[in-house]
Amino acid sequence: MAVLDERRPLYEIKANLFKGLAHPHRIRVLEILSAADEASVAEMLTATGLEASHLSQHLAVLRRYGLVVSERRASVVYYRLAHPQISELLRVARVLLGEILADTDSQRDLVAGLPTIPDAR
Amino acid sequence: MAVLDERRPLYEIKANLFKGLAHPHRIRVLEILSAADEASVAEMLTATGLEASHLSQHLAVLRRYGLVVSERRASVVYYRLAHPQISELLRVARVLLGEILADTDSQRDLVAGLPTIPDAR
DNA sequence: TGCTGAATTGATGTAATCATCATATCAGGG
DNA sequence: CCCTGATATGATGATTACATCAATTCAGCA
């Protein structure tokens, strides 16, 4: 398994989880799967507008990180979240981001990192 | 701000959030800050065992991603989570990982990605 | 068996991230 | 004012991730 490997220290496993989530295309895919429960590659292709091999590579990453599972029925491959909890995590992230960005609106440059650190690069 | 920038599509902002979290050292730092509310660089140095400049670089990443804020009092720099919700996100991730890894124990190779995909590389 | 559509893999170049080490800034005490 | 401890930045090389395009596998059908 290598990525979500329970023999590693927890903070490393956790970092790997986030690493799997750390790309906009992969977020889109996971949100599609959160909403639809299951989706074929073809469906995700039209939903995302990505080129086939590009999508496939990101799906491979998601598989490698143990975030999705796939199943071939006839000539179509269907993907599903490997764990329902993943959609929960995305939901929480969405809510928290909502709050964070709302904060940001009112205290924009506090959050911007510019004034708090003498010389933010 | 550039990283947690509300003008971008949401899935990109979300991916950036996860990108900031996608490293074991940074997870450790954030968990220290979740527990302690505030910590000096010196404290984090001893807590993590990292070399000073190495820790500093990761702190810079966390600042850049808007996940922490820092404040200098005398010659000591203190760090804090930029948003309390971040510790909430980590908490949720921890819980979910607990469940996922528990699953994994009983269905280890289902999660491993090996049997579900004909030729996992 | 040879096509065709669906999806994956491989190869390549480029860019981003990480670790290490050396150097720089910054505040306070001598 | 310079020294020291605390922290941050810069430069370098190594590794890993990303995008693009070509080639491959695989299932079903003519």
C-alpha cells in the first residue's frame, strides 16, 4: 500500500492523505464522486473537460493514495470513493474554508501575511 | 495573498489548503499549535527535533499558505494558527484516518489498490 | 481475427518541492 | 557599538510532481 500505511507515524500518514488531495483536478474528481457516489471515466471526462490521459493520471494518483477504488464493468471503468468519510472531510474543508474566507474579507491583510511578518516575500 | 485567494475557483483554493498541509513536518507543527495555542520557534525546535533553518522553511510555507501567523516579542518569535478552524480540520482528519485505518486492518488489500485494479503499478 | 471505443501506461521535458548548508537579519546585553 | 542568541533567507542539488503526447491494453463486436 505504501501511502496510507498504518505502520508509519500518524503525522506522516496524515500528510500523505493531504498530499493526495493537494491538486485542483483531484479535488474536482473527488467532489464529483462525493456527489454522484459512482462515476465512469467518460462521465468525469465530460464533467471536468480534461484530456483522457491527464484525468487517468490523476485517477492513478488517487488510487495510489487509496482515496478511490475502481471497477470495470464491460468496457467502462467506474470509480468510487474508497471511504465515505472522504466526502465528509471535503465537506468539513469546504465549510472551514467558507469561514476562513469570510474572515479574510473583513481582515483581509491580517490574513494576507503581509503585515504580521516584517518582510513577507 | 496568492494562496488562499478568494478570487480563484473554490476547488483550487481547497487544493492549496491541502497543499499547505501536505508535509509531515508541517502537520507536526500544526498539531503542536493546535494543542498549545501558541508556541515559540525555540519550543517547536525542541519538540520536533528539526534543524532551525529547516523548521523555519516549513514555517515560511505555512505562513505563505496563510495557515499560521507569527508575532515577534523581544527576540522570540511566536506562532499561532491563523484560524482556529484549522485545528478542527486536523481533528476531523485524525478521526477519519482512524476509521479508514481500522477498515484497512480488516480489508487490507481492498484498500491497497492492488486487487481492485488489474495492474496496479 | 481484426476493428473500434474506452481507459491506462510510458516517455519526455519542465516546474515545484525538499533537504542541507552557508549567510543574513534582528533585538538586547555588555 | 559590537557580540550573541534567535530566527529567517538564499543558493544548491536531489527528488518528486505535473503536463503533453504517443503507444498500449482490454472488451466487445463485425
